[in-house]
Amino acid sequence: MPSIDRARALLDEYPVVDGHNDLPYALREQVRYDLGARDLAADQSAHLHTDLARLRAGGVGAQYWSVYVRSDLPGALTATLEQIDCVQRLIDRYPQDLRAALTAADMEAARAEGRIASLMGAEGGHSIDNSLAALRALYALGVRYMTLTHNDNIAWADSATDSPAVGGLSAFGREVVREMNREGMLVDLSHVADTTMRDALDTSVAPVIFSHSSARAVCDHPRNIPDDVLERLPANGGVAMVTFVPKFVLQAAVDWTAAADENMRANGFHHLDTTAEAMKVHRAFEEDNPRPIATVSTVADHLDHMREVAGIDHLGIGGDYDGTAFTPAGLDDVSGYPNLIAELLDRGWSSTDVTKLTWQNAVRVLGAAEDVARDLRSRRAPSHATLEQLDG
């Protein structure tokens, strides 16, 4: 049987749990949450990486929808609530395809029903406005992971792409991690500085995740995971979910992206802007400066390395679709996952390896966080510490 057919057969049984898709923010930017204007039941390939038919074609069985807002956006907590509302309305709009999932058991129930388990992850600790009560409220609304930072430092944690300020996690930052453990919210270490990664691993008593990060040793970008941190995942029980973003997986794309980002800023756009106007600027730059192209093989190289360092029980997938302007060839949108699985099968990955990567590891890690939370809640009351109390 050809590898692509074997890949599709495996995904029929153990579909992909993808750790990060920015569709809600794309809907905010493109149509201000008018779901009728971007009907996911129709082909949206002209506007989005994601629609229902392509999710099905890609073998996606569970999706963490990112409820991301920019860290420089005033009223980030309110905007995060709007993102949560968007996800909830998507689930309500497409009940035959999407199922709300709050637990690992919910994910398995969705798989049994043939629906796509829909979870949420908040991308950046700025979304809680330095409030542990806000953190608990987000959990109550269904958010099941929080990325500790996005691209900028926050008061209690350093980002991978900002100048060091805190030195990792502050005392309040460590209290945030402890409260996430108590709630059952996964601590997501994508985007954070190496020092923050290590402090979080030192603090967390539950498994952590990287919702969309690749291997630093394969592509030297600060958004990727250094080997010494990957080596700690087995003891922690956590999962590193490889991302597809070319500027994080292909070394030649790193320098190109730096120049492209500077061009965006020079033309008055945020470098992460994916609106039609911003993309015109991107395309004009690319015409004059051909973009290095990542491929399925590029991503597989990261997974091979991460498997060697962390072990097969600690890997997952987090494509970052609809949150990146460019994608690798063969992984152009959410329909592309079978191409990656076929590549891994051709490289000698077993069916057992693949099912751990696509489904089992991600379900296990959420279930483990739930187990830790049950124990902690039986022994400890909610924390009401403040940034001022702990950090001065």
C-alpha cells in the first residue's frame, strides 16, 4: 500500500490533535467575527487555511483553537473573551462536525462520534491582565492551555523574542504556573524564553506542552526548543508539538523573514499582519526577494531530531495554520497532515509511533493535567496572590 494511503488509514483511526490554529483571530481580522462571511462549510481556500472539508481531508480529530490577541492590544482580556465567544459560536454553528471538548474523555468521545474535538488555548499571559481570578475564569470558559508569553515580555515572564527583563519567571509567574496546575490548565511554553522554559519546568508539577515549536538544533531560532529542554520532557511527561512555520523550521528562511518583517514595518504594517493589504506588501517583497521554501521533509527532520532527544512519547503536532503568512510545500493548509505522516512512514516510523504523535500523546497530557488538578484542589485553596504582593 502506498505510504499516503497508509497515512490516511492511520488517521482514520487515530486522527491529528493539532495544538494551535489561529482561525479565530483570522476571523476577527478579516470579517470581525461575521461567521456567515467565512462559512466554514464552504471552500475558504481563497481566504483561510482552514475549513471543514479540509479539516476532514487532513484527518484532524481534535483542534486547539487559539484565542490569541496581540500583546500590544488595549483591553486584551476583553478581546480574549471575544475570541472565546467566536470559538463557541463556531461549535454551535457546525454541530455535525465540531464538538466542544473540555477533557481528555471529551476528546475520545468526539473521536468515537466522528466529530472534531474543539478545545481552546490562550496565547499569551497578557490575556489574564495579571489576575489569577481572570485565569480561573478563562479555565471555566473552556480554555485548556495558556502560552505564558507571546512575542513580548510581560510583567512576570520573559519572551523568546524580546530582550531579557525578568530573567525567566518572577515569583508571581511561578504562582501563575502553580495556579494553572491547580486548575488543570496546561502550561504552554511556546514563545517563551529559554529561562522561562526552565523555570516553568522547575515549578510545574503537571506535564507542560509546547503548542507550536520545533527544534533549535535543526533551525537556530529563539522560538524553537533547545535540546536541554527537550531532554527534560520525559521526566515531566510533557509534549512538544512541532510547528510548520517556515521561518521556524528552515534556516534559510530565518534571514529572509527578518528582512521581510523589516519591510512590513517600513510600510506601516505589523509584521504579523495577514490582512489583504498587508499581504500585498508581502507579495511585492517576495517578487523581488524569492522566499526559501520549506517542505514536508523539512518538518520531518525536526520530528526525527525531537524523537531522538525527547522520545516518541513526548511529540505532537501544532501547525499554526491561519497564524502564518507562509506554509511549507505539501503542508499548504489543514488538508496536508497525511503528507507529513506518509513522509514519516517512509522514514521508518511505525504505526505505533505515528498514533502516539497524532493522537495519543496529546490526549494523555491533558488527562494527566486533570489528574494533577484533582489532587491539588483537594489540598489547596485558590490563590489570591497579586503581582504587587509577590513581585513588589
